[in-house]
Amino acid sequence: MLRLPQFGVALPSNVDAVVALLRDNPGARIVAGGTDILPNLKHRLDEPGMLISLAQVSELRSIAKLAHEGREVVEIGAGNTLTRVSEDPLVRELFPSLATAAGLVASPLIRNMGTLGGNVNLDTRCRYVNQTKFWREALGGGCLKSEGNVCFVVPGGRNCVAAMSSDCVPVLISLGAEIVLAGPEGQRVVPAAKYFKADGLRHTVRDDAELTTKLRVPVPTTPRRSAYAKWTVRKSIDFPLVSVALRFDLKSDSVDAPVTELVVVAGVLGAKPRVIAKLDDVIGKPLSDPALSRIVCAAVGKQCKPLENVPYEAPYRRRMFEVFTRRAIAELVAAG
Amino acid sequence: MAEALLSLRINGESVHAAAPAHWTLLEVLRYRLDLIGSKQGCDKGDCGACTVQVDGEPVLACLTLACAAAGREVRTVEGLGWSPEASNGCHPLQDAFDRWDAAQCGFCTPGILMSAEALLRKVGRVVTRDEVREALAGNLCRCTGYTKIIDAVVDASEMLAAPRDET
């Protein structure tokens, strides 16, 4: 039995009321699906005096295609459950890699509860942090992210390297999504690629007084192939041990057409997802060209440096980042 | 510890209970309402033993704040026996679990029944073994190896599609 710490619960019914509650109650935390924060509270990683539940904030649950600043976008409310995101016809048609990623999060039960906004703001995870308080005490008093002041992953390290473990985040970055925040000063829009920081204690630029209200994903303007690759030991429940999102924009609707733009993003390294750089040699090559797969996989293997912050040995995970990238590209090519 | 009055809809009935604000739905079900069919296993979302349905969707009662379930229709394993499909106080799933020996220690069974019932309702036809595997992917069973659980769920979906006389 894991008891929650004592707290009060507020049940506002709209975004304005949530923002007002956040402003008036410093230290209050937001709870949507509860599948991330409640286990963390049961493990005593935080003891907020108040939780602000989004259970009654129905305005966060729309999914709609609309014109925004001269381009077509799909706005996905942050309160949509991951099940809904993975099954929504619009998301499946326009952003298949996002539907895949949302449908691979944890288990069906957790996807029925957990929200897209919660997955974007998922707290960073580490094998030395996400344990019971009793377990952490056995380490001699926790680590940088819990009660202590040492790091067990990087001995002597002063910067927390807990892993950004969201399945949807690498995909949202690869799709060029924007994150819309509501705060006391009004609305703020942050590109997903600039939302994360390399600090496991505070890995997003979201202020404590801000609420993630929606994700704005641009509709593709060219033919596209996209994929999300995830490796876990079990086929369900687990957080990713390897996580790669790929997006290839093509000149025409064929895997033999030249690639005009590509984005490859890896998760579960440190606190910040890694956008793979130096892929310019791939532009102009057909997606089906084996050289393309070799260049992309080599860049992923070179630039992804996993740490022992989640289960499995880092050198093995590093190899698997390459392997899963190669398989994902091969599947895209095979699908035509 | 201040307690708040909760008004919940559970298995089709309005119930009221006083409980601390930080209690989960599972704690209120078990320790205030004596509905101990939903089990407290890992208590952090890994095992699925606490699965109940909220507005028809299977969710984890151990990670649902009780006050956030107010105004929504909660269904527990205790409510399965008086669903419209039930006969002699027994849902076809429960009957199939009995006939297939799909429960050994039985601790995971209430959660699995609630996940499986939601699947049968959502699909509305005879289910495939892969659909059952996917739907039960959040419910751990340490005894059976799942084979007989899957057998039972498929059998129950066949019974619901075309009831047969098994006297």
C-alpha cells in the first residue's frame, strides 16, 4: 500500500480558473490523468499542499483542424487522453507517427487516463529516483532529484541527468509542433523543439504558474513518411529504453522520391530530447536509397549517448538506437 | 485530517461517503464503501488489479482521485453481476472464467474482468485473441500465463454473440 501525502484538491471548470488557482497557490501542482504525478507523490518526490485537478476542464479536450497565421494546423487539446489521440481519425490520417507514439505509451489503462499534455510534461525519470522513499533511503539519502545532493548516474555530477521518457515528445518535435501555454500574463507559444532544457530537475521552460492548454501541429504541405520507434523489454506498461521519431518530407508521394526535409529526434538520453544534427547529406537522396539509412543510422549512433539512468547498459542502448532507426526506415520503405 | 463529503455514482446507485481529499477512488471503494472486489496491488499503476470503469472506460482506481470521479459513472466488479447480460447474478465473462479455470489465486481477476468487459462492449462482436491480449496489456497475472484468461474472454464474446445452451 502506497499512501498519498495529504493535500487539498481544487476542481476548477475552466482554464481561467486554473490559471487563477495557480497564481494564488504557489507550490500547487496540476493533476490531469494522474498517472505520472500520483505515483511520484506516493513515492514522496514532492508534497504539494494543493492539487489542481483538470477533471472538469472540458475545454482542453477538443481536436480540430483550422487555419492559423496563413497555414493549416491541427490543434489538439492538452486534456485529450492518449487513447483518444491514438484513435482520432484526423491524427491518424495527418500525423500517423503521433498516433503510433500515443498508442504505445504504457498500457491501455494508463492511456485511458493519461493526457497528451501530461505526456508532454512528464517528469524526467531515473532508476535512482522513481523508487519508494524507503528504497532511496537505502542509498544513503537520495540523489540530486530527490532528497540528496549526489548523482549516482554520473559520479561527481552536479547536473541532474534524469531521462525525458515521453513517447510523444520526440514525435511532436519531429512534426514541428508548438506548445501553447496559458499563464497569468496570457497565452504563450513555445516550439516543442525549444520547450526542453538539459536539467533533470526542471526540464521544461514552463513556469509553475502556467498550464499547457494545447498542442498545435502544422499539417504537412508535401508528401511525408513518418515513424516512431520504441524499444522496451515488455511489450506493454514500460517506459521506452530507446525512443526515436523520424519524419521525411518527400518531393512526390513515393519512397523513391527525393527527401526534401528530414527531422530525427531521440528521447530517453538525458533531460532534453536530442534533435539529430548533420543530416544535410541526406537531402535529395530517395528514402529508399540504402545510403540514406546508413547516413541517418550512423548519425544517430554517433550523437546519441545514453546514460545508465534507466535500465539496461548504456553501450547496448546506444547500439539499439541505431538498430531501431534502421528498422523504422526499412519499414517505411517496405510500406511504400 | 479534514474529510470532505463525496457524492459518487457507483454501479448505478448514488452513494455518499466522507473521506480525506487526498484519498484515491480505490481507497474510498475499499475502506469507506466496503467494495473490496477492486484489489490494491502495486498501488502505482503497474499491475491493473484495481481496474474499474469510469464512464465505461477501464481505468486505474489507485491513480484516480476520488473527488475527481464525482459526477461520473463508476462501475466495479461488484456491478457486473447485475448488468443486463448477466444471468443468475453472473456476467457471461464471470461464467466463462469459471468454466475455463481462468482464475487461480484470483487477485487479478476483478481487474481483468473490468478490462475485458469494456473490450467486449467496445468491439460488439466475437473478439480475436490479439484484441484480448492488447486490451489486457495493463493487467498482470502471475499465476495463469494468460492462456486460459484469453480462452475465457473469447468464449464469453462468442456466448454474447450467440448464446448457446450449456446446461
